[in-house]
Amino acid sequence: MTAGSGSLFKQIAQSIGDAIETGAIAVGEMLPTEKALALRYGASRHTIREALSELRALGLVESKQGKGTIVVKARRQSTYAQSYSSIEELTRVASGTPIHPIQVDDVIADNALANDLHCGVGQSFIRILGLRYGGDDTASVPVGYVEVYVDVSLGRIRAHLQDLKISIAETLEQLYDLRIFRIEQEITTAELPARIAAQMQVATGTPAMLIRRRYVAENGRIVETAFSYYAIGQFEYRNVLLRNK
């Protein structure tokens, strides 16, 4: 198996997913170990972990600490799902569903925006408005609308926005040799205003999930703040929580 027709982890996830949906791997059955899958597909264990993460996001499998990965459903979910337990997994998921920018401009924080961004009034930002299509570039209806604010001093990001292959946070890390140390996340609900509803092709006032994320570098600097809107019924968010021993 090669990465010529797409990311290798996605090809592996597709292969395993097809086997589950055809019944070759039954619900309740444990998948082979990461080592066994790596040998079968000629891939690294890191790539296998990414493929398993993709299958978890599709709702087909669940991973249990110390036991392995079990098949829990025979059909992929029709909604867009995200599942991750680390910064690396979160940015990997974003790499599979990059933002498609529809507007890029400069803004100066007023009182309301400064409160949202945890910054000072008058601070300048690059604002990126975009859509997310759930990993399928051929889809005509977006699953999410995203507003991203990046400090204006990180302006080299502009040249990379129209052809994003990875997340904005990862791109900033590469461009400026910085490291995202912490991601602060808040989840709430909202009714979509007309300007966002029109882009998402839903009715004004449609209930939505609003995810706010602040990406914090090792020196404590907030390098990116993102507001992501997902209409109810088009998105599922999943976390696996483990008890500390």
C-alpha cells in the first residue's frame, strides 16, 4: 500500500473500515495489535495509530487501554466526528479536514473582540474566515464555519492559507519554529447568525455547537484563537477519558 492516492493512514483506515462494513471483521471483534497491523500494511506504528484514530472518529471502533481496539459499529457515521486525546491528535484531525478560506483581512480588537480573544484593546490580528468540509473536498455543503485570529506579527501565514495541507497551528509552528504547548478549549451552544448560516447553507437561527480554542506557545503567548461553528446534526464530538491510577 502506498501514499500515492492520499495519506497512507487514510488508506489503511479505509481498508479496515471496508472490512468492517462488509462483515469481514465483525462487531465485537478485536482488531490486530498495532504491531501486527504495521506489518500487514507495511507502515509505521505511528501511521497505524493515526488510522485507528480515524476509525474512532468514524464511530467504527473504540480503543480500550490495556485491551486493544474493538469494533463497535458496522456502519460509518454520516455526521462529521472528531475524536482526540492529545495536541498531536487534534492537529492531525485538522490536517485531514483543512480550512478552506473564504476571506482574509486585518482587524483591530475592540472591547468585545478583546474580551473574546483575551487580549488588549487595539491589538491587531489577521482574521481568517473559512469553511470545513469534513475531509471530502467534493462535498457541496460545509460541516463547519471557522473564524481564526492570528497575531499580525505572524504574517508569513498569509502566503500559505490558500493551500493548507495541515492545520494553521502546525503551519505557524513550522514557519516560526515555535511549539504549541497548550490548547485551551471551551464548548458551548449558539444560534447561527445570518452571515454564518448563509455560508453553511442552513436557516438563520439554526442551533450550533461553538468550539473556542486558544493555542498557547511555551512562552505563554496566544498565537492563534479559533471559533468553530457546527450546525446541530452535522457534527459529533467524542472524547475518551481514562481514570488516573
